[in-house]
Amino acid sequence: MADVVRCFGKIHAAFVASAYASHLVPVVEKRWANCEQPLMLLAFALHPLYVTHTRALIQAHDKTVILMSVDGVSAAADYYYRRYVDLNSNGLVGDVDKWLRGKFTPKKHTDFTDQAGVLQPNGVIDYWVHVTDSWYVKGSKLPQLAKVILSVAVNTATCERCFSELGLIQTPRRNKLKFDKARLIGIIRNEVRERNRRESDIGECRRQKKPVNPAERPKQQMHGVSDPATSLSTLADVTDVDYMETVGAVDFWLDAIVDLEDDGENIVNNVGDDEC
């Protein structure tokens, strides 16, 4: 957790100095707000490599940031000791105060570095194991708390997402993605989505849809008959139709039937004369 806090500090400082600070700083601050800050700051303070940074931060923000003060770190140590180790935390706050002032143990972290001068994770544990067995701090509860806190691995989903976002910074330079290229990729992605949307809208307009409502069917124009603007006088001019009254039509058909009967009798008589 101490390394994560250190990375957060470096990233925040880089974002503040960036030209896009107004957009980048809220992102890292939002991620930091989701973390368990007292626990992570306590791990940062108990790390032998970062304790000097903790002292500088306390000196700069002791009166403004409660979590980064002697009282804040001591309260966090007392709480997590009673939570993870034992309910009896007598004497722990005094040892934390000595540790933050550099008076707890004369041992330095440089005594536990590797050949390259780097303090590895196992070197941190070896440091606190040695301090536990030292007669100088015999019976102190602080080494036991430090071993428990520093053994906590950052493997929550929130931190995994955080590290996945910070992967571009942790990887070699050849694999890094610069901010300008990331911005251009976002612009191109939005342009492609907009173009696909326009093409899909055009395709929907060209596609012939099957009407489900009879009212949606287009009306067929038949020589102006279905045109509501066509008047009866216009129809009379363009149509050759003899109109007759209703009563006259009945008389007409009665006379026509009589004529047909007369014609039938004449045809029968003519046929009889021919046979004779």
C-alpha cells in the first residue's frame, strides 16, 4: 500500500503541472477518495523508506490535513491495532510519536537493501523483524502493527482498476500512449460512430416498409375521380354519359320488354312461313 500512495503522489504532481490539469486532477482525486485513506497513509508512514517523506508532509500539513498529522497517524495506528491485533493498545501512541520523530530505533533502512541499494519488499519485513528482536524497543507494539499493515496486499477491484489505468505510466516508454494520441483516438471513435449512425438512418429511409395500417397505403388516382377537388360539372364535360330520371328509367325498361316480346313473336311467325 505504501507504494500505491507514493504512485498517487507522483501522478498527482504530474497532473497538476500538466496543461490539462483541470481535467486530469479530478480523475486522480476521485480515485483517491474511494480508497481507505487512513489505512493507506498509515502504511506509508510505517514504511522505513517513506518515513522521511511522511515527516516532511506532516511538517507541511500538520495544521491543515488531519490524516497527515501526528494526531491523525497515531489515531489510525491505535484503531487498526485494536482491529487487527489486540484490544490492548497501551503505549502504542507514544511509540508512533517516537517513530515519526525519528527517535524510535537507530536502525536505518539502508542496512536491509540489496546489492543494488534497493529496499525490496522482503527487506521491509526483515527490517521490522529485526526491530522486534532489538533490545532498544523491547516489548513495543509498533513492530507487530507494522508487520500486519505492511503485509496487506493491494488487490481490491478499485485498486486493480486504478493500476490498469496507470499501466501506461508503469510500462516502458515504447508502450506508452501519449495524451495527444489518446485524445485523437477518442475524436476518431466519435466520428466513426456518428458516420455509422448517419448511414443507418439513410438505409432506414431507403428501405420500403410494409404497411400494417390500411390508412398507410397510398391512394391511387383514377382519372381525377378520387380527387376531391374535381367538380360534378367537370365530370359531365369529360365523361360521355346519358343521365336519365328514375321514373323515366322504369317506363323505358317496360317498353323495352314489350318490344322484345313483339320481336320474338315475329321471329316465330317468320320461321313457320319458311317451313310451309
